[in-house]
Amino acid sequence: MILSNPKGTQDFLPPYGDQKALVENEFRKVVSLYGFSEIVNPTFEHTELYLRSTGLTTDIVTKQMYTFTDKGNRELALRPEGTPGVVRAVLQNKLKLPVRLFYIGPMFRYERPQKGRYREFFQLGVEVIGESEPETDVEIIEMGMRFFNQINLSDLIVKVNSVGCPICRPKFRVQLRLFLDKNLEQICDDCKIRVEQNPMRVFDCKVEKCKEIYHDAPKISDNLCYDCQNHFQAVLKELNERKIPFELDKMMVRGLDYYTRTAFEFVPTGSSELGSQDSVGGGGRYDNLVEDFGGPKTPAIGFALGLDRILICLGNALTSRKLVYIIALDAQALKQGRQLLDTLRNAEIPALINPPDKNLRAALGIADNLSCEYVIIIGANEMQKKVYTLKNLTQRSQQEIPQDKIVEVLSKK
Ligand code: HAM
């Protein structure tokens, strides 16, 4: 149907479009405090980029990618996530390391849509390329929490785990495989495939029965090599010292192949609006990805937050609008009103004026529809007394303000 949006996409209608921009701005402010610069990558890349990074055995690559062949016979994919494109750009353009980059933009995954899960969704992401210290891991987790506090989404916990590295994983995989082979009859068909291709992916399974079984499975964070163990202990110690609310979750392995060592997710506590889509963000280290792309050995870490999910959690929390609506009741007042409109805008106070043919009732109706907080009424009485009638629509109060004081009064609101 031509007059409906494609399944899994959204229109951000007012006031949510504004709310989205407010959240993006807060994100920009917070990450700039930590030295991040913005990067804007293409929304599509060569499909191979994701096969080689996100991973051949992940749900994202096997089931969810929007791939297409273009008119020049190139195999391309709409980006399902931001990390591979950022790393590609850093290497291709030989950026000096270490580098801290952030991005904001749409991602695409062919998923079964439901509340908080879309086929086009927006991420706020950061990538730190060239820093290996456990302190960096905690610094960016703390930065994520600071951002959430800033937008008043503080009922959150960080789930943390370590997913090891290519030194500890092969030995662990043998152990896990033994456990899974013993339970093969009881696990779902998808997991049977995972056992063959990449046994650690079974921990991504959402089937309740499987999750129950994997509770008793060996866990990677209990089987780390010496260096990974040291790194993980340092991260946990620092999280404690900085009093960041976190929970060790040994079942969390994250659904992408490039992760090494620290993996984490930001999860709302209490009665989340999100239902089963509980994570509002996730990330981790990927110390081998740069090398896998043909670059030098370079440690890296990052996270991405789901903007659509954040907006669901916020509801209307950030949407109070400071728009002032000027209602001029006759031709002379209209002239005065137009001057006032300029004065307010020059003072950075958002303002609109009513169309001249509307009566007071109709004009107030428009102000209400626009969710204006204030209305300024100018009629013959106001013109004569050199005042404006200032109406607060939320508090349903009104007062007369001397004309030359209006900017001062509204600036304080
Ligand atoms: P991810 O866990 O796949 O990680 O996605 C991060 C966040 O994006 C999720 O926590 C969720 O809030 C949001 N998200 C994912 N899929 C959807 C969807 N279909 N609809 C709505 N929101 C969604 C990554 O993408 C990694 N690139 C993160 C990262 C950066 N790791 C290191 N650096």
C-alpha cells in the first residue's frame, strides 16, 4: 500500500521528532566531554565488510541483513550496525591513533518488528580505537551512564561479562561442546546449528528451555587466560571503585563475532516500557578487528545505544515546548505583534504569530494544538496600557507584563 510506511519503520511525528533531536544533542554534549569527535559514514557498505566483522555465524549476518546488488554488480548491504564502517574508515584514511569517534544514524536489520524492535532504527555510538587499558572500558561505561543520567533515565544497570580472546576461547569451546553434545536432544533447532558453527552463540538464544539448560553450561568468564583474567578483574575493581551499578552476567556473550574481553549492556531496571526488548545499549572490546581488516594490531572498544528504545523509555519526559504564540486581535496589534515576533526570535525565544483572520478562541485552539506553553495576547486594551497579556497554558494563569519587560520575563521561564 503506497500510503503506509514499510513494516518495521517509523515516522517520528511531533513531538517525538523534537524529542529525538534533544536526546541526540545531549549525547553530543556528553561525549564531547570525553574527547569524542563525530564521524559520518555511508549508510551502505560492501556486504563483505559485515561478513568479515559482525560475523558469518551471527543472526545479524545470516538472517537480518538488507543486501542488494547495485547496477554496477556490486554486492552491498544497508549497514546493520556502525562499528565495521567506522573501523574501515579509520584504516582507509590512516587516521592517527588513538582516536575517539562517535556517530548518530539509522541502522537496518530485517527483524520481526515489535515494540522497541524495528527494521530501521537509530543508534548513538562511540568507538575508541587504539586504547587497551581496563580504565578505558570503565571510562566509556561511566560515560554511557552519565548520558543516561543527563536525560533522566537513571533506572539502569550495566550487565558486564568477559568473552575472552582467541587464546582462551578454543580450549573453552571444547568444554562447551562436550556439554552441548550431552544436551543436544533438548535444545532448539537453531541451537543445533550453532553447536556446529560457533557453540558460544548458543548463549544468544531467546528460547526459554534453551536458556534454562545453558544456566548449567560452562561459562567463558570462568575459563579466561591469564591476561584476560587480569583485565577483567581490573575492570570489575574499577567499576566498584567508581560506584557504577553493575551486575556480572556470565550468560551475556553479545550477538556479534568481533568481541574480545569486556562485553556490556545497559539494561533498564524496574517496570521497563520495553518488555522483552530490554537492552537500551551494548558494547565491548574488539581488540582483533583492526588486524582482521589488515591493519596493525590495535586494541579497541565501543558501544551503541538504541535511540528508539531510549525514546520509548522516556515517554513524554523531555517534550515540554517553549514555543510562544502571539495572538494579535486587530490590525494595529498585528503590526506590534510582528515586531514582537522579531524581538523574541532575536532573543532566541521560539515564537509564532496567529493568522490575522482568526478570533481569540480559534487562535487559542491553535496554540493548544501546537503544545505552546505561553500565549501573548495583544488587543486594543494592551496597546493603550503598553502591556502584553501573558497566558501560561499549562498553569492556566495570566498576568499583564510591561512591553519592555517581556523578553526578560520569558527568558527566565
Ligand atoms: P547491538 O547490541 O547489536 O550492538 O546494538 C546496540 C543497541 O542497538 C541495542 O542495545 C539496542 O538498543 C539497539 N538495537 C539493536 N537492534 C535494534 C532493532 N532492531 N530495533 C531497535 N533497536 C535496536 C551493536 O550494534 C554494536 N555495533 C555496538 C558496539 C559498538 N560494539 C562496539 N562498538
